[in-house]
Amino acid sequence: MVPDVRLPFTTRIDRDSVPVAETLVLSLSALLWFVLRRGWLPGPGPVPDGLDAPMSAPGVPEAAATANGLAGALAYLLLWGAMMLTMMLPSLLPAVRRYRDELCDAPSVFGPSIAAFVGAYGLVWTLAGAVPLAVDFLLSIRGLVTATIGGVDAGALALAGLFAFAGAYQFTSLKRDLLARCARCRSIPHRPGVRRMAREGVEYAANCVGCTWPLFAAMVALGSMNHLVMVGLTLVVALERLAANGEDIAVAWGVVLLGAAAVALLSGVLGI
């Protein structure tokens, strides 16, 4: 009779079957979500006098950042970078999985390589936050979304325009090409240098920014620090990249955006 010997839990794990890449990426995304929800990152500072609205309202984070000088702008960029990385990390799974398969298993190679790739990727998205800051510096986003021109809600019209542009962009060949690049990655050496992986992260992020920037422009008009909007965009971007029929999902999302543009336009004109 074979004795009932219970092996330790760590011994019974097939380490080769552990999804290391997926675990790392999703754990980092979950951690960033937790940090953002808990408000552990510094905010862009107090909102300007007379602006009575929560930080999740459209244009408020940008107004606070531009009103508080360099410190406000840097805090905004830090928050923006954390939010972008949180939303985009799930869509990085195919790239990180392939790198996991191609990289040397040694921790001294795998760890720094993946860290350099993700760090450079996040840095590009962080710097992209300078765009809404520049727009708000030149033209108050909060003032635009709350303005009324001739009895017409200017904010609804601006949102309709952004939705329409984002929807139309989903049908373009540029969107399809960039989406295809974001759904795959180039082969790398077995032992790449950190500088090589950082360069890969920058180039991969540039493709992702080009693929999704109209969606995030609409996000700013809806509230760049609105967590519900963040959740929705995370799902949309992840489905476009991870699903087998990602291109069809991108087209379907374009139809939805065009419909949302029509609703926003009617809302602004009719005052619904």
C-alpha cells in the first residue's frame, strides 16, 4: 500500500506552467488601480477660485494643474502616467508574453529587460499628458465644456465632435495598421541589453499612442480622472488588442462612437 505522502505546495507546482508574464503585468495593473483609488499619488493642487467641481469633472484636473505652476503640472503628469499605464497594461499581455518566451530565463536578464520595456512604455504615455495640459493652457477645457453659445451647449457640441472624430478614426487604414502593430511585437535577442528593451518600449508605446489617442482625447472631455471612464476605455482597448477579431471590435466601437456623437449633438442643440 502506497503511503499517503502529501508533497509541499511549492513542490506540486509546475513552475514551467506558471504564467509569469501575465501575472506580472496584471498584478502591476491591479496595484496601480489600488493606488489611484486610494488617492496615494499627489494631486495637481487646489482648483482655481470659483471652480466648484470634483476632480473627476471634465477639465478640473487640467485647470488645477495649470493654476499651480510647475508643481501642479508635474503632479498631473504623474497621475496621468499612472492612469495610462493602468489602462494599457492589460493590452500589453501579448507583447510581454512573447518577450517572456524569447528572453533568457535568468532573473538578471528577464527582470531588467521587462522592467525597461514597461518603464519606457509608461514614460511615453506620461509625456503624452503634456498635450491636454497645453490645450488647457491655451484654451480652458473646463470653460469650454461648461459654456453656452447662443443657447447651445458648447460642451455637448465639443464632445460630439470628439466622438465623431474618434468613431471615424476607427474605420481608417491607419488605425488598422497601428492596431496590427500593437497586437504583435518584434523578435528580440535572447539576451538583449536594457537600452534595447527601453527602445522597444518607446517604439511600442508610440504605436499605441497613435492607435488610441482619439479615444483618450474624448476621455479628457469626459473627465480625465473619471474612474468609470477609465474602466470603460480599459475594456475597449484590451478587447481590440487581445480578441481574435480585434479589428471587427474596433469597427464596432467606431459605430458606437458615431452613435454617441449623434446623441451628444442632439443633446447640445435641443438642450436635452
